[in-house]
Amino acid sequence: MHEFRYVGARLQCEGVSVEALARKHGTPLFVYSQGTVKGNYERLETALQGLDHRICYAMKANSNRAILRTFADLGAGFDIVSGGELQRAMAAGADPATCVFAGVGKTEDEIRLALKSGIYCFNVESEAELQRLDRVAGRMRKKAPVAVRVNPDVDAHTHAKITTGTYENKFGIPFEKVGELYAWAAKRKHLRLRGVQMHIGSQLTEVDPFEQAVRKVAPLARELADRHGIEFLSIGGGMGIVYRPALASGPATWWLSKEGRKVLNPTAYAGTLMPLLQPLGLKILLEPGRYLVGNAGILVTRVEYAKQSGHKTFLIVDSAMNDLLRPALYDAYHEIIAVERRARRTVVADVVGPVCESGDTFCRDRPLPLMEEGELLAVLSAGAYGSVMSGNYNSRPLAAEVLVHGKRAAVVRERQPVEAIWAGEKTASWQR
Ligand SMILES: *Cc1c(COP(=O)(O)O)cnc(C)c1O
């Protein structure tokens, strides 16, 4: 469920007109609904009631400090993937003791920073990383808390670029090797075996792959608890959201897939997994990212031109792949709607940005209202893996971001001044 809806002809985020926000702050503009973030978090919390657990928000999905503060205030921990994210989380007021550190490529600097800050656990992806952790912690006279990421070899049936739980990709340690590795790690003086972790992929819309993975890993977790005294099992993130149709459906059918099947929701997810997890007697960590913030954000963009080219119609907008990369990177579907709903002719059109790449396309051959120059479109479900993936390609400044709470709205990232794009650059000493 989310809090973007038409009130009369106008799209609102909670109690605020999207058009008014665009007029005041310009476009491209990310608009986030704090109530939606909170609602998503609370629905998952409610579904997990009775299970000893902690939700560690995967902050790579949306790391704006105002979003992080929202989660810190809700009592969430954080799943981080770099030293930069750890520093950002702390800058937003997060307690490092609630942070787990994932990722295949942790550098010595990042490890030192995380040890110094006192994070809860390193989620380790290789034997070489365990050796490095032992060595760095030894030099600091500390013990590094670790959990090994198990690759359960379960196909998540999601996009190839976001599947992580099979032996075809770079993540985790093969299931069969994990016992051996814990036995080895238990002898290292500067490692503390604290848990075991898995994460099989992102944007999963069925509970089956989660169930398969938990059925496979739960007995291993129990065995590692008996043998090495680990205290937690992390089942990762990956809960998907419904990208289509995100708005027309409204709250009631929010959990239906495009084929009209019932898909993953917190109740189904928790209902299936809790009976498998509860008997373990371990603390259960969850690392959702997209599920918590995906439908809580939209990208507002202005139509610059409508262009007819042969039989094709293009709506050329002022947002581009540098603002929202998902369509170009994953062929991702985002619902696109008019901010002002009124009678318009329907056209089959591509919505494209101004960047000099054919991949700079938000949708292809889609029936859309024929918009006029200067009118506003909203790209829905842009709250996760949206602004965080944005860049300055074509010297385009980073978009502004606004957080809405009821009738209030606050700029939580200023539009980047264009000079800031090249502020760190210099000409070389031999140039005039
Ligand atoms: C990206 C990531 C997540 C979050 O994935 P979502 O699909 O956004 O829920 C969780 N855990 C790890 C280790 C990740 O890399």
C-alpha cells in the first residue's frame, strides 16, 4: 500500500499536491512519502510478531539521510555495503551496533572503520575475506564478529542482473563448503562466529524460493549454533514489489501480479517462513530494501516535446537514465501517469530522456495519455534503486528530493548546482 493517489484530477502524495511540489522545486524531482515507508515497515513488523528478529534496512536501496533517519526512528538496523554507507548511516544518527556489513570486496580501510565503529557483524563472502578480517582485527587487538554468507544454490526466478543465490554468480560460499569454513574460522584468534547469512536475490515475487532456501539453510544454522555458538540467522532481503499497475490498482490489489496472481506480501512471507525459523531458537535478521521504500517514491518529470518520427511517437521528458537507471539497466517496468488527470487522447508512445543513448528510454510502445509540452508525468515506484543510482552523465545535475509527511513537505536533497558537477576537477599544470 502506498500514499500516492488522485484527489479529484490531481495526483497527491499524502496531503500534498505533486504539481505544487514540482512548481516550487522544479523537475526532475523525487517525491517520497514518509507514511508509506512507515506503513511498509510496520506491516512487516506486525507480520513477524512473536519471532525474535531485527529488520536491517538495506540502505543501498535509498540512502537519503531523511530516509535513514525515518528507519532509525522506527528502530531498524541497517545493512550496509561500503565504508561510505557506514559513515552515511552514522551521519544520519544510526547506531553502528545495529549495522551488518555485506559485500564481496571489503577493503582494509573499510574493515578498520567498521571494527573501530563497533558494527554488529561482517557478512563474509570468501575465505580470503575471513583471513583479511582476522589479520586486520589482530592488528587492532579486536575480534571481528562474522557471519558467512551461504549460497544455497536456489534460483530466485528474478532478473539475471539481480539474482544472487546460485553458483553462477559471485556471491557467498557454496553450501557444501560452509561447515569446513566455520571449523577453520573457529580457530582464528581474532574472529568471533556470530551468525550465518543468505540473500538469494532481489525483486522476488513468490515465496517459494525463500522457502526453499530457508528449508536448506535452517538445519545448517542449527548445526552451527550447536557447534560454534552462533546467535543469528539472516535470511537477507529480496521481497519484491508490484511495479504494474502500481497506481490504477489502488491498495486493494496492490499485491496482485500482472497476471492477477496473488504475490508476495508480508503476511504470506512471514506466514510461510516463521514456522521454519521459530524452532531454531536463533535471532532472525532480515535485510529488506526495495520492499520498504520502492513504492514510497515517485520521479516527477516534465514533458519537453512530443515528437512524431515515422509511425513512432516519443514523449521527450526532462528526466533521464542518469536520474533513474532501472529501465536502461534492467529493462525495468515503471508505471507512468499524468500528474493532472483529464480527458486526453491516448497514444502509443515511448517516453525518453534527453541523454545521448538509445537506452535512455523509460518505456517503449506504451499506451499513454498524449501530453502537451510543459505538462507533468510521474514515474511510479521510483523509491528504491532510483536516486541512489543516479549520476552526472551528460553533465546533468542530481535531481532534488522531497520528503512528505501528511500536509508537510521538506527538501531532503537540494538540486545539485551545476558547478558542483566539475568542482573537483582541474586542468593539468602543463595546460594554459
Ligand atoms: C541488496 C541487498 C539486500 C536488499 O535487497 P532488496 O531486494 O532491496 O530487498 C539485502 N541483502 C544484501 C546482502 C543485499 O546485497
